[in-house]
Amino acid sequence: MSEPLIVKKMEGPVAVLQLNRPHVLNALNLALMDELVEQLKQLQADQDVRCIILTGNHKAFAAGADIDEMAGVSLAEMKMRNQFMLWDLIPRFTKPLIAAVQGYALGGGCELAMSCDLIIASEKAVFGQPEINLGAMPGAGGAQRLVKAMGKARAMAYLLTGRSFTAQEAYECGLVTKVVPDELVLEEAKKLALEIAHKAPVAATLIKEAVYKALDTPTQVGMDFERNAFYMCFGTEDCREGMKAFQEKRKPSFKGR
């Protein structure tokens, strides 16, 4: 029996999804991405899950796309394959998603980490978009997200040279949430996930949407969305519970309603 491509572990309200192709440094093939999206769909429907961690192993979060699967594919075949349809589903996942990155996060691996909401990175982690070295370019958001995180000049340099960058450099430009010692990456990600998991789930989803509106739309469009989302909070039981708990000087008990 073959090993699963994604190993899932549940820790209370937190789900940990581990990419599991260690023999190829977790190279992202279509089967793995399909399984990842399927797992996320199941977790989306599970009301007991409040936050998800996506990780690899100590050698690699994911060292890139599976080149063997793409080599020799024609333009028409690549277009018909429409492999990025799977990638497009990940940012639409409404629950907070944390990437815990050790080792290499290159090419598709870097794009996958950047598609998460937060990144906890090992001080030894290595990021990059080296597609130009293969005569190609990023196709799953690498150029878009690097520019938004770093600005045009730095992103252009990394994309045009294919050079990698360190976790500290990623942190300094706002791409990474926190850099920690290698052995503490998953522990730190779980700590953050648990903290988020105990917050109001509906508010967390609306905050995610508001943040991405800020990145993807003009300021006034984002402001209009944020204001309406703020009003929506007052239609939830969690908002009433949170304010009542504040008045009664106790911890709130959020239900996601």
C-alpha cells in the first residue's frame, strides 16, 4: 500500500496537513495538489476545525513543482490540463491557514507558502522562484505575491535571476510572519494556530476577506467591504458573546455562529 500524499493530524480545533513526498523533497505533482484541495474542502466543512497548518519536513516544505510531470508537455496540453485551477481554490479557503516552512520552499513550494495567510519559517528555510533557470516563469502567483510583499525592484531581481532568499530576508520584506529556530517551527505554528482557533470564527473569516480586499482592490472598495463586514459581525452570536464576556470580565466562548 502506497504512502498517503498528505498526512493529516488533528489537535483539537487545529488540523495539521503534512506534504508527504519526502523522496522528491515534496515536489508538487497534480495528485498531491488534488489531494490537498480535497483535504481542505473536508476541513472547510468541519465546524470543529478552526485553523489549519500546512507543513512539509525538515528538508523541504516543497522544493517546487514536479518537473518530471511537466517536461515535454506541449502548450496545448498544459492549457488543457488547467493545473492552476487547483491552486486557485486555496486562497478561497475561508479558515485561517498557516504555512510552517522548513528547508526549501522553491518555485511552486514558495507559491504554496505565499498562498497561505501566515508563514512561520525556520531560520534555515530557503525561499525562491527559480523558474527562469528552466526557461519558464511562475504560474501560480509567484510574481504577483512577491511584488505585493517586496515591491517591484526586489521582486524583479529575484524573479529575473532565479536567486533564492533567506527566511530573514523574507521576514524583513513582510513575506514571513515569524522566523524561529528550525526545531521550533511546528511548535510555534501550533501555538499561533491555537491562539487563532480560540477567536471568533466568523470574524476571522471576514478579516481574511477584508485583508485580501486590501491587497486586490482600490482602497475605497476595500473600505466599503470592511464596513459591511463590520456590520455583519453584529448579526452573529459570537459578537454578542464577546461583548457580554468583556462586560462580565470573563473569557468568551465562541461558537462560530
